[in-house]
Amino acid sequence: MTSALVIAFIGALVFGAHLFVGMFAKTRVPDVLLLIIIGLILGPLGHLVKPAEFGSLGPVFTTVTLVFILFESGTELQIGTLRTALRGTFILATLNFVVTVVVVAAAAWKIAHLGPMRSLMMGTILGGTSPAVVIPLSAQLKMGRDASTILFLESAVGDVFSIVISLALLDGLHAGNVAWGSVAGKLIASFLISGMIGGFGAIVWSNILSRMRTLQNGMFTTAAFVFLIFGVTEILGYSGAIAALVFGIGLGNVSWHRQLLLQRFPSLSPVGLNEHEKSFFAEIVFLLKMFSSYILDCRSNLKIYGGSASGSRLQC
């Protein structure tokens, strides 16, 4: 494609995405689904766009989208709702992941003859649902708060299951055996340490956010801090997605940790996002969601991306 054609297509895609949002009110068909269909037509079906044309932009772009979606959605979650939804979340995430792994692994073993270990690895790669698709869909379907929270968290938890277990199986394939105790330890550590990093980051940022607002063009500093939290967590070998999610939850529930902090540190003044900042991030998520849905389905294959082996992301 020429540059002019690409730019014109981007403009048409933005207008189309807004049109799809308006259509949702009448048809109840989510805009993400329509964008996915466009990606399928242009990519695997029509072969008008090839994966190689995205270069390194595709994986990076989808990762940025995932970070923004998890962070922005986390700011809307309330601690009270989370408490009631956590148990159902882990049950649903575990059952969904296990059943998907078993079905896919059995099919790969019997039909594709990949062998037990490779079949199991394919099942774990495909066992997690993509938060970049599930979260926007659940938000538009206007589900109940508890059901939407469970579905939202389930996609994030399943993502961690898929990454940690797939990488453990890959290591086991090379070493000849899988240390399942080590896998369980990595899963627990990934949730706990990632959550601690995200929670600590939210406490720190909520106390300096008011100062950042005085900077010229400082609106995007919160996004920059989210990227920093995500990147550091991934480099350490844990889940940057969980850290970004917990960071968003922390900023969305400042009143909850403000009471705990002020009792010991009365000089602190934590603040959360204001309505203008929430609208700003919601608009960014809309644009990123639109392009990532298109890119993911134009690529239409499995990609491993990330910095280190322990922090790599497995996405479809």
C-alpha cells in the first residue's frame, strides 16, 4: 500500500469504529466483533495485508493496547465488587483454562500427531482468552457488575496461566521433564509479586499525581508510569499485565488506601484520576482497541513477544 492509501484507510477505520459503536445501540453487535471481521477479510481471507507488513509494530502495538485496557478498566473496578468476585473468578478461570487445554491438546495429539508434550503446549497457548478482546466486549454488553468483573478478571488470570505454564512446558521440552512444583510456585509468585508492584506503584503515583498535573502537557505522565510498571515487572520475570491491572485498581480506589495511609503518614495526600483524565484514557483505549483488533486478525497467527524469556508474552 502507498502511504496516502494507508493514511486514508486509517481515517476510514476511525470513522467506521465510531459508526460501529453507534450501531451497537440498535443491533447489539459489539464494535470489536465488526473490527475483527474486517481484519479477517483483509488478512487471512483476502490476503490484502500480510503479517510481514506490520514488522515489529504489531506485537508492540498489541502490548501497548493490552496495558491501556487493563489499566483503564482497573480504574473502574471497586474493592467491594472485587471481594465478592474473586472466588468465582479463579474457579471460572481455572475450569475454562483446564477444559480448553484438554480439548485442544487431545485434538492436536489425535489429529495433528504432535506428541504429548507439544500437544499440551499448544493447549496451554490457546487456553487463555485475550483481555484485549474480552474486556471491551464485556463492557459493551452491559452485563451485571459482578458478572462483568468476573469475566474481566478471568481473562487477566487466564492470560497469566497461559504464559507461565506454556513457558514452563517449553523449558521442560528442552530439559526432558517439567517441574510442576516450580510451575505452581511461579504462578503464585507471578500473582503476588506483580500485584505488590502494581499496588505499590499506585500508592506512589497517587501521592505525586497532583504535582504532575502542574506540568505542561503532563496528561500522559500517568500512562508513562503505567508503561514503567509493566516493563519493570516483565523484566523481573513476572506478569506486567497483572501489575498494570492492580495499578489501575489502586488509582480507582484511592479513598480505600487513603484511610490506611493517613493514619500513619498524615502528610501524604493521595488523589485519584479526575473525570477529564478518565475521559482521556477512555478515548485512547477506544482508538487502540480499534487498531489492535484489526492488527491481531490481519496477523492471524501465534506470536511470542516480550523482552526476556521469563517475561515473554504468548498472544494470538
